[in-house]
Amino acid sequence: MAYVPVIGASSSLGRTQRDEAHKECAKLLKLEVCIDAVAAASGNQEAVERSKSEIEREAQEAHPLLEVADGKTLVEVLTPILPAARLALMLLAVAEGRTNAVMLHGLWGSARSNRPLARRLFRAAYENCGELNSEECRMALLKLYYLHF
């Protein structure tokens, strides 16, 4: 999925903005994926459940985090194509104080990474960021930052 066009498509926005999000997303991906992502970000429960199922298929331990995840978080987690983009979204979630989103990004990044070091560092973020202000969480995020930048 692509991040920018779909995250801003919330249910409070009008039809025109959703159509624009579909167009922008479709430039990068298949239209069906975009329609589902916009629907999930807008709160469509069926699309949200499909997103949860996709994550749970590869990361069964995500279940407790998925129970409290909203459509926006799910789209954010499934969206990034590059690990650096995932880190950027993790840092945004940290800034917004969304602990579960940070942990879900870490778990999904660990499950999806094909590089052993990145896999371990994303896993460390998942395991240590239950408290965003902890030294362990800061170190895990710092290590991810240095890996990607």
C-alpha cells in the first residue's frame, strides 16, 4: 500500500477527497488495494477486518494489538514499502503517543523484513516500546534510525 494518499482519507472528509485519494493511490498500486485502504482508514469495518487478518496471518502474536487498532493504524502498518518509511511512521506514532501503533509497526516490520539485522531491530522496538518514554524504547528506535539513515 502507499501511505500519503490513503491516510488522510477519513470518514469526516467528503467524497471528492476520497476519490482523490483513490486516484493518487492507484498511481502506485492496484486500484482494489487502494479502495480497501481508503475504506479501512475511513472506518469501514469489513476493510478493517481484512487488514487485521492480513497482519495476523504473518504475525499471530499481533492479536492483542489488533484488538485496539483503528483503521488508520492498520493502513499505516500495511502501507510502507520501504523499512525507512515504516520507521518514519513509527516515529510519527511515538510523537502522537500511540504506543500500540509503535509496537504493531515493530512487530510487522520484524515479520516483513528480509534483512536479519533490520528484523532484530524492529523486533526490539516491538518488545521495548510498551512504554514510549523508557530508555529501552528510545534505544531501540535510535538503533533503527541509525540502520536506515
